[in-house]
Amino acid sequence: MIRRNSTKDSDQNKRAHIEDGYTSDSSEIFETIDRSDKWQKTITKVVKAVVSIQFSQISNFDTETSLVSEATGFVVDRDRGIILTNRHVVGPGPFCGYAVFDNHEEAVVKPVYRDPIHDFGFLQFNPRDIKHMELSQLELYPDLAQVGTEIRVVGNDAGEKLSILAGFISRLDRNAPDYGSMNYNDFNTEYIQAAASASGGSSGSPVINEDGYAIALQAGGSSEASTDFFLPVFRPLRALECIRKSLPITRGDIQVEWKLRPFDECRRLGLSEAAEAEARKHFPSKIGLLVVELVLPEGPSDGLLQEGDTLISIEDEPVSTFVRMDEILDERVGQTLKFVIQRGGEYLTQQIDIEDIHAITPNQYVELAGATFNDLSYQLARTFCVPVGGVYINDASGSFRVSAYEDSGWLLESVQNQLVENLEEFVEVMKTIPDMTRVNITYRHISDLHIEHYHSFYLDRHWCSSFRIATRNDDTGLWDFKTLQDKPLPAVEIKEPKFAKFFDIPIEDPTRQACRALSNSFVLVRCITPIILDSYPFRNQICHGVVVDAVNGYILISRKTVAHDLCDIIVIIADSIDVPGKVVFLHPHLNYAIVKYDPSKVTADVKAPKFSDKPLKRGETTLFIGSNSSYRLVTEEVQVSAVETAVVPPTYLAPRYRGCNLQCVMLDSQLPQECSSGMLVDDDGTLRAFWLSYLGDDPKHGGLRMGLDVTDVKDVIESLKINQVPEDLKVLDATFYTLPVLQARYRGVNQDWITRYETESEDQVSFIAVEKVSAPLLNSTHTPLKTGDIILSLNNKLVHSMRDLGIMYKSDRLNFKVVRQMKEMDIEVSTLSTQSLNTSHVVIWCGAIIQRPHLGVLQQMEKIPSEVYVTHRSSGGPALQYGLASVSFITHINDIETPDLETFINVVKDIPDNTYTKIRVVSFDMVPVAISIKTNYHYFPTSEFKKEEGVWKSIDHGKEN
């Protein structure tokens, strides 16, 4: 919500009172005006030092996830180009960003320091990049922050370029705010509290007094109140002086979290009255002392300090504030100091080693099989009171995706029964594991260490080929990559057939005993996709398929499970053994794919069912055998409630494949709707229909579930029996729907046609009409069919249902008689090759996945502006950072037309790194826009996936290691 500046309104009201004679205290009024003028002059000076920071955190690391965001910072050293902002902006991991100054000039920034604990960090820019304004800087004066001080927060509040928020400091001794256990949290420092109502984007704003000094750093706030939290700038000031003097920024710690507790609470925890009196004498203005909140196991203080201990002194100096504690520890790294505490009313003296916090702060991560790993940090170890160290999965993606709900927070304990206690041990173990191996790991979630998890996963190092380590380089601001293994060990081939035993389905009905053995026709198919393609939303799907040819190893599976062929297929037989498979056929309309495996690798009684020659009809009773959510086969006698045209709704936000132009079997029963796959069979085991899942507009809710009659796929099954996979089905570039007779009559179908349909129909009378004509690819022509055409006949035969359109799959040309705008006409229509519709080329550029528009896109558009279609953007990439939208078309690069992928890749591969590139884009709604993107090949190199002779190949363009 946009907020009006209340201070300005207040001043205007007071001036109105003066003019109207409503006040007699003129000295107070003029003092207020003078102070307002002073603030105005101060703000005018301050805004020249404040910058908006547009940034991306490239990769998941430690507590942070990859993202694109904005924040605020301010120049604290104009000569060196040093900007102070929050640590959660600079981030612990890879960073890329730029600063926008008051006059809207921009400068690239790089991280030069991020504090390992406190919420501040420094970015650096080249002062020479700002050519049209005089640089200004703010001075840090932490001692000027006092209760009652009037302040302004000047920053990029709520995404606005510049906002000025007013308030008064209410507290100086607040404990650090808690933003949640899995997030970054500051600790062991006081925070300043005020009510300024700052919101998103204001992180890193300077908190200034009326003299224009930065007395604190905006860090966070409460979403339930107008309260804001500011970090005192004592430690940022010290770190800045170290940078200016080219000195290391030493940071000391003893792996203890402290809390500032009031004296009364300290006394309840064991502080003696005498010690309290002495502390109050030393610190008359303080409310309490520092108390141990927790001690990390295996840290320097383990066994020496306990929770509830009250700090009295360090090296015989009484200490009551975090500021002084930090000063002492930061100056004594590597030394042993004397700590005096009180426990149970007694003084205890402990000698504790001061540890370098930087040494326990991770500055490396490993990329492997689509996931990333780093050593467990002090930040997370403190949150859950565990020892610092261990292999932390900060992005459990790719092969290491161990949960559908949590991508981070996992602690890896062992790999292939070998303990891995740090990144080095983990890397050495993974080097010995061949590609496409089943890998066993044990792991725990850091939020629930009581539960040990065991998982077996399929290792993908052929699609996700990167196996490298990234190390932070504070000189360049980049993370340097080093390849750990050029190629994985080759996959181990299956030499001896694997044996598996099927168990019959428990069916008691004596008339259906032949159906018991149909368990031998079900196999599980797992589909693993390395990238987002065709806007398909899933990366790892598993579902039962039906073996349609046991001799040659062909399986029919829903396209909700296998949407495209840029994937790995694993066939699991009898829940016992697995063998690799591959996608050999994708039906463009009927929602099924054909997967093949090598039967010679299996010793099992795999059988294909008998196939019916007659389609199911409404009212028929049949036996349903389906796979439930636990992948167990369940049965139920069901009745066919309808055989009708299915309407699978399109997805407009991310167009993807959907079943269309199909006749589906509907069941009046609940159990089939709980099963993702299955069969409808006769009593003798003859297969009548496949039960399939259909991907609708909301994939989170499982999509639709309907039957596909076996007669609709019989031609394909027959060709598979002679080991011939259909390579080039023909399709119409249009989608159709059913039209009731009444609507057909209104739209011009005469009684003679209606009578003919009524005479030939067996169930119900309906007409087929054109729902939508698909957009043609470039250099292609529109079909002569038009939206709204009512189909009367196809090749001189009446079209009662979608099944009657099936002749298109084998025909180059079709003759239609249609009713268009109340007139009958004959139309000759050419069909399209399905080979031209399947995706066979993908470009990954600037973090965007770019392909030719797939069928799902063409079905929802009238025309396409180019064949360079953005289907997905990675989080943290330049495409997202600079606003290249998904579901859009790139038409020009640097004003060079890019009508197709070949032209596009030839243009972009010659664009240098760290170069702004002008891009002309057209949205899905055909709205043109021009944007610029800065290339970043260090983190986001250009690459391709290209299908050649039926095999996908990966091509890298200038990939950095």
C-alpha cells in the first residue's frame, strides 16, 4: 500500500493554522519550520549517496536461495567506491548486481566483504563509472543513536526508487530479530528499534539523523506492526577502517550465542545479589547483562560454559554489551582469554580459545548431478545447536532430490555406506561412482535430527554433467570454478539378465480368474527430466504403464508421465528390478507415449494382454484394474457411464501438452479417480481400454483421469508387433469439440444432415466443430479450416465423434464438407507431419531455456512472431534479473532479426561476456517490448541440446571451468 508522508502533511497543517490564527505559540511554530528546512537540506545531501541495488544471488548457498531482488545501500567511501548494505543482500554465495544512483546512472558492483554473523556487507563499484554527478558519501556515527533521536530512513522502500520514512528511536538494546530457523539471522548484537514502517526493498537503507550522519543500518521489520529493526554501525565502521587501511577484517568468536537479559531475569538464572550490585555500579545506564543462550557442541566453549551462565568480565574487564564483547574478541583472534561468569551464585573462571569466525564460514560449494553442497555453516549449526561442519545439501535438486517439499536443509551422512564428514570426503567418494548408478545415501534434516532417512537414487552425470567446486574470490567478486572430474566413470552395462517374479492379482470371482495374471502386464516407468522443456512442470515422475508388446519390450504410458523425450527412462519390473528404457513414440493428440526396454536384460514372465477389436459403449460393465497412490494394483467392477469427447483445459500461463481431439471412456465410480493408471478388461482378461492421467491446467491436483479405448491405438500396437515404430503420423493443425444438435441447427446445419446423423447414430447425436485453428510455424500456411466450422463429413463419411477423425493420422490430404457462416462448402486440407511438431532443439542462454514453440503453444495462438520461444527462466539468472519473461518470443537480438533457433544461436554465441544486449520480445498476448540483458557467461554459459538422428546431444559454447 502506498503511504503518504505524514511529516509533510503535518507541516502543511501547521502552516494553515498560522494563516488562520489558530495558534499563539509562534516560537514553537517557527522552530518546527526551521527544523523542517534543516531536514530538507539534509535529505537533499543524503540522497546523492543512497543507491538502489538490483541484484541476483546466483546459487543456493548456506541459508540463502537463488533469487532476483532489490535493496538499498549507501556510499561510505566515494574514492574507493565502497557501498554499505546488508549481509543478506550481499549474501554468502555468488552475487551479481548493479547500483542505481540518484541521477539514475548505473554502476556494476562486486562483493568485497560480508560479515559472517552480523547483517552488513560491502559492495564496491568503480567511481569512474559515474560520470554525470558528483559522488557523495555518508559518515558513520554509531554513538549518535540515542533513544528519542528523530531519524529518517532513506531508501528503496517497496521497490520505489527513493522513499523517505520518518520515525524516532525507541530502544537501543533490543536482541536481534528472529526471521525463522532456516533463514539467515543475526545474533550476538544489540539492535535499535524504531517505528518507520519500512518494507521490502528498504534493506540496507541508511538511518540518518538531522545532521545527515548514518547512525544505523536498516535491516528488517515486523509485518504485524510498524516496528523496524536497525543494526548499529559500530562493526561496519571498524570493518570499513580495515578496508581503508588494507588490513584483514579479523572476527573472533567462541561458538556461544548470548542474549541480553534484564537483571531480574539474570538473578533468577543464578546471578548473586552482590554480583548484580557490582554490575549496576559499573553500568548504571544498562538494564542487564549477557547470558549464555546456547553453547555449540565441539566448539571452543563446549564443557566450559553452560546455558544460563551470566558473563561478568573478559580479561578482568567488566562487559555488559555485545559491542564491547565484539571489540575484545575481534582483536584477540587466536589467543586464549579469561572469562569470568556466574553460575548458581558462584564465580567461575574459564580460559577459552578465541576462534577465527572466517575459518568456520564456508566459502566453497560443489556442483554435482544437478545439486549443490557446502560445509555446514556456523549460522545453521547455531540455529539447531549442532557441531559446525558436515556436508550440507543446500539445493537438493537433480539426482539428489530427496523430497518433493524441501530443497534445502539436508545433512548428508553417508554415500554408498561410506561416511562423508566434509566436502573433500564427499567429492572423493562421488568420483568412484559410475554414471547411471543406483546410489544409497543416509541423511537427516537439520530441523529434525532425530530421524535418519535412507534413500536410493539414480545418479545422472550425463545430462547434468557438471562436477566442479566453486571458491569465493574477494579480489574479483566472483566464485572461481575448478572441474573435479572431467567425465564420470562409464555406466555399468547389464551383462546377465535380471530375474523378477510377478504375483497374481487377488481376484476371488471365479469367472474372472484369467484377469489375475494381468499383473504381468503392468510395469512401473520412471521419467527423469534434466531441464524444463515444453513447459512440462515435473522433473521426476513415476507411474505404471501397460506392456503392449512383451517380445520387443514396448510399454504404453501416459504423457502426463512422459511428456517429451529429453529424459531418462527407467523401467521397473515386478517392483523388483529396473532396466533402462527410452522414448520411441509420442502421440500428438491421444495422451500416450511408447517406451521401449530391452527384454533380453530381463528374466521375468512379462506378458502383453489380449486386445479387443470392439470399442467400449456406454452401459457396458467391465473390470477396472488400477494403480493407486501406493502403486499397488486394485480392482473394482465398474460401468461405463459415457464415451464422449474429452475436454482437457489448456494452460494459458504456461502452455503445455494436453490431450485433445480424443474420445474418452468415463466411469461412474470413485476408485478409478484415485488411480493414476490402469486397464479396463473383460472377464477373460481382454483389454478394452487404457486408464490414463491427463495433464490439465492445474498439475498440483493430479489432472484428469479417463479411459482411452484400445481400438484407438490398435494400429500403433499392430505396427509395434513387427517392431515398426510409427515415425511420422499426420495431424490436423486444429482442435475440435462436440456441438449439440440444437446449436448446430442455429448455426446453419439443415434438417437433411440432422436426419442423416440421427439415422446413423447409436448413442447420442452430436456434431464436431473446430474449436481453434493452431498457429502455423514460420514459412507455413494456415489450414483452410476456420474456428467455428461444423464438420458434416470427412472423405464423404459422416463424422459422429473424434474417433472418426482418426483417418487423419495416415492421410496427407483430407476432404471436408463443413458449414461456415450458415453456408455449406467443400474444403481440401493438408495434414502436418508430427516430426515437425516435436521439440528437437533447445538453447540455454543467460539462464533462459529457449526452444521452438511446441504444439501446446501453437494450439493457443493465431500466429507466432518468431520460432524463438522462452519456455523457462532459472532463478538468479540474467534472464530473470533483467525481465525476460517466460512464455514470450524473441524476435531480434541487437536489432538483428532472429526468426529461428539456428539464427538465434549464431547471433548470441558471438556476444562477448558482461555485455549489454538489446532484445526485442513479443509477449504471448502479442505485445512487443524492448529490454536489455547483460550476459554473464561465468555463471550462465550458453549451451544447446540438439537431437540428431534420434539422439540428444549436448553442445557447450565457451563454458568456463
